[in-house]
Amino acid sequence: MAEAPGAALAPVDILMVGVGGQGIILASRILAHAARAAGYDIKVSEIHGMAQRGGSVVTQVRLGERVYSPLIPEGQADIILAFEQLEALRWLECVKGGGTIIVNSQIILPVPVLAGSARYPENIITHLSRRAHTLVVDALGKALECGNARAANVVLLGSLARRMPIPLSCWLNAIENCVPARYLEVNRAAFQSGFAL
């Protein structure tokens, strides 16, 4: 969906959550590039908690006509883009009532679960759906269909793009500018796969 010429740019607050190694930082860079190209002011805040060891990674992305702070007020995210189910549940209180959660169906067991000292929560999608409109995406499956499991992040980004007021051309140019040339084709296919959902 594209903004009409001269229209005010409606603010959108997006919380991107997952674990280290899922490509959240690249996804946030593509989003930022696309939003700037569409005329948005944008602020990004990244938090890496032991990201290289599968720890939480959180990126707050705020865009609008004029954005003054990179931090989303508590409970005011319009969209949570969750790269893993437990991370979606962990950050659930950050989405506003009536907001949207786009969640990868993939489950990545955290170390305490693998060690047997904790259990992975059941019925996560049910919990998410009680708070916000929830779209479950088999991002890993779609990425594998496109030829590379590591493109799951861009599948999710494509699904987000479908719900954003940023022209498709801005997204495609952002992918071209942010993704290394040797991975460009698989990422374009992954984005289109997510966008089609």
C-alpha cells in the first residue's frame, strides 16, 4: 500500500524480536532503507543480548513524518515481527491492543530448555492471538523453497511489507542495496514469497 502524494506519513512502530543468528539486524536495515526511500523519518534501536550464543535480539524501528526517539513507548508497538515463537511471547506486552503480530512458526529451544531446567511454553500462538491480530508464517519452509534457509528473515520482511505503507519498489531497491550480490536472487524470491502471504 503506497501513500498518496502529499499525504502525511502515518507513524508506525515496529518491534523486531528473535534470537542471534536469525538475520534480524539485516531485516531492520532493509526496513530502514525502504522507509527512508519512501520519505519517512526513521529511528532504529538495537539490543543484542548474547546474540552470538542464541540470546535475544530486539530491534525497535519507529517511522513517521518526524520521529524524535528510537524507543517505542511501552505497550505501543503497532507491529511485532517475531522471528521465533518464544520471543514473540516474551515481548507480547509491547504490542498495543488491536496491533499485529507476524510470527515465524519456527521454534528454537533456548539453553535452559535444552539443559532440562525449563520447559518450552505450550500454546504460544493462542496466547498471542488473545492480544493482537496474529499471522503465523512458515518462514523457514518458504526460505527453503527459495533455496536458502538463511533467507527466512526476508520471508518475514516480505510479509511485513504487505502490511506497510511503503511502495514495493522501495523494498526491492532496499534489498538490492543491503544484501550481498551473491545472495540477491534468493532474497528477492524469499521477499516475494512472504509478500504473497
